[in-house]
Amino acid sequence: MPLLADGPLGYYFEDFEVGSKMLTRGRTIGESDLIQFAGLTGDYNPLHTDATYAEKTMMGKRVAHGMLTLSYALGQAYQLGILERTVLAFREIEMKFSVPVYIGDTIRAELTVADKKEARRLGGGTVTLELRIFNQDDKVVQRGTITLLMASRPETTQSSE
């Protein structure tokens, strides 16, 4: 990944290879995460915010919002640096929520390049990543795909390989 004076530059469309995998670091979900996410989104479902209510449900205790878990995983993916100033747009997302995430769970994500398609008129190409989010017990809590529009490498920096 090239470095510029003002920071790292992520992968260009051409840098992604179908089949390559990337792993994020872990992130533990805390009580404040649920409360802040509820405040940001307005999703005050008592399954997330009311311990007494949640105890009486099939979950047995409060669970993290599914979108909170997904949002954190996408943030963890961004921290890998591969999207730094080269992602042009999030085009599509499809996720299955399989296992609840509880306060105290630690999540991490695995991204696998599943497909890529050139889109020159848009300035790059689409990259489809399979995304699997694991908890601390290596159980897949969410899985699906995200499709990103990534910038093409500028002509002036094309590699001569």
C-alpha cells in the first residue's frame, strides 16, 4: 500500500485479487455501545436497552443491534487501510444475522474477495467481498456480501509489472 505525505492510500480496484482474504482485529461490545447506538438510530427496542425485558425473551439477556455489529465490522474493515481514500461508494450489502451478539462479546471480521468487475465509466470497478463476522468462540454471527465501487489506479501511477 503506497504512502502519501498526508497518510496511507488504500487498494485500487486493480489491487484486489479474487480469493484473497483479510482479517480484522477484534472489538469487544460494551454496554455503552448499545446505548449510544440506540441514541444515534432511535432504535430503543427493549431487547437492546431493557435488561429486565430481555431476560424474559428467548435471548435471555440484552443483545447488540444487528446493525451495530455490522457497522463495527465495516469500521474494522476500514481500519485495515484497504479502503483509505480509494473506496468511491458502497453499492450493495446483503447480510444474514445468525447468532446473537451480547454485551461482552468480541467480534472480528473476515473479508474474502469474491468477485470484481470493471466499471470504467464510474472511475474504477466493483469489488464484492464475502463478509463473515465471528464472535470470541469462532461462531459466525453474521455473514453476507458487500459490494464496493473502488477507484482505478491513476494512469500516472500505473505499475509497470
